[in-house]
Amino acid sequence: MENIRNQTKIFFLRILNIPFAFLMHAIDLIMWPIQKIIGVRNMPYIFLLPNLIFFGLFVIIPLGANFFFSLSSGDELLFAERELPTTKQYNQLFDCESYLNPNTCTEDFFWRGVYNTIFFVVFQVGLMIFFSVLTAVILNKKIIGRGFFRSVFFFPVLLSPVVVGLIWQWILLKNGAFNAIIESYGGDKVSFLTDPSWAMASVIFVSIWAHMGFYTLIVLAGLQAIPPNLYEAAEMDGTSRERIFFRITLPLLMPNLLVVFILASIKGVQTFDEIYVLTGGGPGTSTSLIVQYIFTTGFASSGSVQNFGLAAAASMVLGVVLLFLTLMQLYFSRNKESKHQEI
Amino acid sequence: MMNFKFILKAISVALVSFSLTLISAVSFAATDVRIMWYGDGDKENVPIAAQIDEFNAANPDINVILDIVPYDAIMNTLPIQLAAGEGPDIARVTDLGGLNKYYADITPYVADPSYYEKSFGPFLNWYRKPGDTTSIHGFHSTMTVTGPYVNKTLFEQAGVDLLGPGATWEEWAAVSIEVAEKTGTPIPMAWDRSGHRVSGPAISMGAKYFDSNGDPKLVDDGLKAMTQMLYDWHQAGTMSKDLWGSVSGSKYHAPNDWWNAAEVVFMMSGSWQIGRFANEVGDDFDWWAVPAPCGPAACTGMPGGNALLAFNANPAVGKVMDYLSSKEQLSSFIGQVLAIPGHLDLQVDYQTDDPNAKHALNTFAGAVPTIDQVAFDLQAHVDNRIMFNAIISRLGQAIVGEMTMEEAWTRMDEDVEKQLKEKYGG
């Protein structure tokens, strides 16, 4: 009986194998002549080619187009109809009496976006690292329902930024859920999203809520990689908990925290969608970041001139910042790898 | 060998039959006409969808596809689609002059070009490029007039009389505050966050918008007076910063939620809200449209509206335009959506028993002859949006304290100048 079952299984597997074998032979028909021509050593390039074509089409060409747009002016979309080349857009972006006062800049919205982005990134990343470490340390302990809490903290990462924005708008609006609770306890309503002094704090809070789970996971992995014998030795020596944390945990977590810092900074500089949904960049321009400036200038001008050139120039500036952060990340992650190899 | 030949023959016959079927299917396929439509909710979307269904049923050779999109898509996505040469055949737009370089002349494809001239005459120039006096690009779907509404029930509860024609903006603000105080209403006044809405009152205060050569010149004493008044109302709490201050740039924002919840005494908006109020307010409270308040120069609102305009010219597009612009279809549409017709000779049987809606329709229709010429010129100007957006983004910043009104006025002029330079070079 067992034998019949096995034979039937093999029979069906063979049938299932036919299309696969056919496909492999078809690929072989194409690959064999190519290999004959370019040699085995060059074959990896052929396998990389499909990916490189997509990368070129959707990354390199748009990047080049963006660069050329930044060197052109006019409200036309097609290159042939645009005035080119000109550095006008860059001159306009950097035309400031004082870079510290956006009101003195020709493109004051851009500089407000720059300062708002810096403020946002500094506080969002700083607080995010703090809360990620705090949460990871707690979740690393043997607490009841640890698995459940790990899932709960990670859950917001799975949500779309638009959903995050809408949920928190519903909670933080003047007539929202949070103000209803405040009022029920006799407090006054707070304009979390429409008062300039509250709006930035609100968007930083929401952003931390939405992304913290991801970074907590990285820190948690770092915590679990710390050899437990170090803690045992410290406990045997009667070292205090604070000293253990600052002298063992934190130094050994540093490589992970560096990754978290750089990844969160890159993400922070790129932030747009959840804030756009939550506050629309307002009140005034108090939560308007660089990416919103680019989007509004190029694509959402509500009937004004769609200044693709200026938006492209601002994108190039943002690109340089992101390139710098990415290079930092590469440098530190390679440094970390080489240290691991040395160990 | 015979078998192989037979198989080859069979394949050839099958291929030929398939090709013929394909060719005939293509030749008899209906011509697609794509319409990009934004509507103010179901009250506009349902009637137009019914008309399109009716047209498709009566014209099997044409397949009209109605894409209902949000207003933002018309303002921000459509211009990019058109610039890339990927726009729809027809779209319902409000930036009438701003997109004129993309409009197609459908004169050769409409049954009677003189019908368009007779019926929509003054509006046709709003779509045309400067110097063009003959092209037909489409027709006015509805005409709109900006103006205020009041919550009449709140006035009655407060024992305050409504003001009549000739009342000034200051007087309306004063009575709105009085009513709000007496009834415990949180917001005396709320305006749509829109430069178009500000412009009628600004013209009433003496704003001219153009210099002696007819070129845009935004900031003058009239505009300063109105924008200063709006700024002061926000600082004094007559208007809530939660609306104008809540978003950034030139983003449109309307206080409908507050209005529907009876949290506003006086709302500055326009005639397009009538159908919406009739549906959403119902009999919760009485609401009336009141004549445009006055300034030293005029008592005017802004004209406006939306038009169905063609971006492709072909017989199918012409036929669709003829159908939708016909007296019968327009009258039916306007009657259902409770709007002011853009057709100069149209009898409309409004399908409503709501006395508030009827009163509002009469008020706005009666306001058309009182619209100031500057307002018409501004509405017809190809770059009016540039001016509207400059007003709203800079005034919004001043209101939340990012700049002074002096700085805002300087920036408004600079924004207009900068945008015009980008558009026209120089």
C-alpha cells in the first residue's frame, strides 16, 4: 500500500516537473549561445542585466531627468519646450539675505521646510532612539505577554502612512477623541494640529508612534546578541543595574544604535505622507517639510505655475543630504562588519 | 507528410479567421470618450452619471467613460496629465483660463456653433486664449456666485434682525458676533479658505487687481483693507484659526462640518453649496443666503463656475458636448443639483421643496447683475489663480504669526511676479 502511494507521489511530481523542465530547457536554449559568445566568466553580468535594466529605467534615468529639469525653467513638462540650461532655480533657492531668517529668502517656503526638517529630524530621531531602547530593554526582560507586546509595538509599522495620518487626525482634531477625553475631565480643548506651538510636537509624536516598532526590533536584536555571561560576571561582582546598563548594555548596543540613528535620519528627512494627511503642512508652514515643498512646487500648485525646475533643484539638494547620510551608513556598517571579522 | 500539410493549413485558416474577427471587432468598436469629472458629492455625480448612461444607450457608436475624481485631481493631476499629453477628452474644470493652452477647438464637430455663442456667449471668452474670439472649447456646466449664508435659526434665537442689502462687512461681523455671544455659538464667522472667496469682498473694498495696462497688480489699498480685516477677525476670535491656519500654502478648506453642526453664524462661500446644504442641513436649522456685504467701492461677490471643456476635438467629442449642453439635459442637471445655470436662456424647474434652498437660489441669481466689472475681469483672467493662491498662502502665514501683514503683502506681490516670470520668461 505504502509502495503504491509512493509511486503515485513520484508520478505526480514528475508531471509537475514537466513545465519546469520545459522552462529550463527554453532558458538554456537562450543562455547557451550567449555563454558561447561572452564566456562563462562574464555570465554573471547577463543574470544581473534584468535588474540593471529596471534600475536604470526607474532610478538612473529619472535621476538624470531630474538633474536636467533642475537646470531648466518654464512651466512646460517636455524638455523640448523648456528653457535650458540655466542655474536660475539654484540661484532662486539659495537667494537669501540671511539663511537663518527664511523671511529674507526668495524661496522662503523652501527654507522654512529646511528648518522644519532639521527640527523634526533632531527631535524625532533623538526621541525615537530613546523610546526604542527603553521599549527594547523592557521587551527583552522576561515579562508576562512578551510576545504579545512585541507584536503590539511592531503593529503600527505595518500601517500605511495615510492610515496613520487619518487615525491620528481623528484622535487629535479639536473635536477629536483626545479632546473629548480632556473635556470629560473638565479640561479645555487643545488645538493639537492647528496651534503652531502644538502642531510640530504632535507630528513628531505620531511619527515616533508609527515607526518606533521597527527600530525597537533592531535594538532588541542587538540586546539579544550581548553575551549573557557579561551580565552574570557583573552581577557576581555586585555591579548596580544602572552601571550594568551604561557600562555593558549601551556600549555593546552602539553599533545597532548607529544603524538606527542613520536609518531613522534618512527616513526622517524623507517624511511627507503622514504629515501631509495629518496637518497638510500647517498651521501656516509650521509642519511643512522639504518633501512637501517639492511636492507642492512641482505637482500640487492648485492652479499656480507648476514649477518643475524649482522642485527638481530642491530634490537635488535633498538628494545630496540623503547621499551623505547613506554614505555614513555604508561607512559605519562596513566598519562594524570588519570589526566583527577581526573578532 | 500529408498530416503536416493539413496541420499547417488548419493553422493558417485559424489565423486568418482570428485576424478577420479582430479587424471587424476593431472597426465596429465604439469610439471611447473619456470625461474627467469632479462633483460635489452624489447630488452632482448621480445626475451626470444618469445622463451619460442615457447617452451611451442612445449612441452605441460612442462609449462615454465617466471618471469621477476628487477636486484635487482636477486642480493638481489634470494639468500634469495634459502637459504629458495624456489628458482625458473632456474634463470639468474650474481653472478656466489657466488650462487654455490645452483646450481643443470643437467648432467643426458641434451641430450648431451659433447655439454655443447664443447660450454661453460671455463665458466662452473665459476659456479662450487672449486674442481668440471664435473658438468653442466647451460650455459652462454651472455658474456660481460667491456670497454669504447665515444660520437664520441662530439669528431668531438671539433676537437679532438679519441685515438687508447695503450692509457693510463690518456690520455683518458685528451682528454675527452678537448672535454668537447670545446663543453660545463658538464661531461667529467662517470663510472658505480660498483666494477666490476673498476677492469679491476685496473688490468691494476697492481692490483693482490690475494696473492701468491690464497686467496683474495684486496688492493695493482695497486688497490691504480686506485682508487686514480678515487678519483682525482671526486675531479677535471672530473667525477661528482652526480653518485658515490649519493647512499650509494655497490648500482649499471649507467650513462645511462646522456649518452643518450649527457652530457657525455666518459662512462665506457661494452658490454651489445650496444643493449640499439642502441635503446635509435638511431641517436641522434654517439657513439663508444674504446679499453680498458692501465695502466703499461695491457690494459684489465673484462670478465663477465650472465648465466642461474639450481637450480632444473629434466628432464623438462634439456629439457628447452637444448632448450635455443641450437645453433639455442642462435644465434637468441644474434642476437636480440646485445651481445657477451658465446657460443664458434656460428655464429650470428646481427639484426641491426646501424653502431655504429656494430663497438662496433667488438671492444668488439676483446677485448676478450686481457683480462688479473688476470681478468679471478677474474671473476671466488667465492668471487669476496665481493671484488667488498668493493671497491665501501669505494671509494664512500672517494669521498664524509667521509674518506680519506688511510682509505678507510684499510677499503676495513677489509671489505673483515670480510665477509670471516663470510662466512667461523674463
